Amino acid sequence: MVGKGAQFRRKSKKIVVSTIGIEPIPSVGSLNKLPANSPYSFNPHVWLDPNLAIQQVVNIKNALCQRDPLHSEAYEKNAASYIFKLKEIDRMYREKLQEIAQKKAYFFDDSFMYLTKRYDILVAGILEECGQREGLSPRKLATAIETMRKEKIPFFYTPFSKKALVMEIIKESQTRSGEIDSMESANPDPSVYETIAKKNLSVLVDVFGKKNLSWFHNFEVCADGKEQN
């Protein structure tokens, strides 16, 4: 189980902390604003980096083997199979992204900070800060849009980003953009991680490689929820 990645619950209500050994990244906006014990203090999206997802799989496997040694062989086998897939995903990301010299982008939120750190993607800015209740300030939004437009910096958002705001940013910045999935849905399909990771990579490569559809097409897709002819 990688999915949400933070924990594994059984009927006994015991919890496995899958992030043991992983150095957390502070959430954007948390520094000097939130207490250390706040649930928003650290970015939880470790699973989006396949290398850290491997560590999560190992942690979960070790805990299961310890609690249920009778079935440890099955846990070891399943973990090895999944780790093989995660290593292949990491290989694909490295090969595809290292071919692109300029990898700089704005992100709607900080979901992908572990992934950007792993694959040397420069974060030009993050629009929505974790735990931000008052919303994005008009000044910050205007500055970001102007920078995107002048410097032709791409913009990435997620299925959970505020649709109206995303539409405004895409329209006003006239920059390349794409939707990448932070895998926070409750889809139980065991292949969902691999499927979404590959789709995210395709979007990153297309947008950074300037092969992506124009800003106008993206705006139409975002507005109508489907591609226009």
C-alpha cells in the first residue's frame, strides 16, 4: 500500500508509520507560522517520489512481517514485485527529464515538492500555501501571472486545485500548463500508482518540452472538462 502513504490500518487499529527514515520537507507557509506539532507543518506527499515510495513499501513490509511472521514470505514477495515497478518508474523519470535542460515551473500547491527535489525541477513559485485560510492574495496572484507571462514559465495544477482560479491563471498568463495528479483519491486499484505516475511524467515532459497544447486549448479544456476540436 503506497496510496496515501502515511499509515496502514488493520482491524486491530494498529498503525504502521510508513515514513520512517524519510526526511520530511516543511510545508510551504508553515515556517514561522505553524507550531511544530501542527499536522500542516510538514509536507505529507512523499509517495510522489518513487524512491521514497520504495522506502514506504519497505517500512510497511517490515511491519507486516514482524506482526504476521507466518505470512512473511508473501509480504516479501509482494514488496519485491512492487519495488521493481517503482524502480522502473524512477528510471523513466530520470531518463525523460534529464533530456530537458530547462525545468522551471509554477505550481498551484506544494504537493510535488519531493518529486521536484528528486528530479531537479526548479520551483519558480507556489501559489497556494498549506493551511492558508484567507486565500491567495491578489498581489501575489498578479505577480505570479505576470512572471509566468514575461518569462514563459509553465504552470502545473492538480485535480483538487480551485478550478476557477486555475482557469484565470491559464487565461491571463498565456503560458503552457498541465494537470498532474497528487494521487489523493481513494481509488483502490493496485495499478493506480503506476498509471498516474506515468501520466504525470507524460504531462511534465510535454509541458517542459514545449510540446504541450497551447494556453488557449488548455483553457478550453479546463473550462469545459473536455477537449475541443
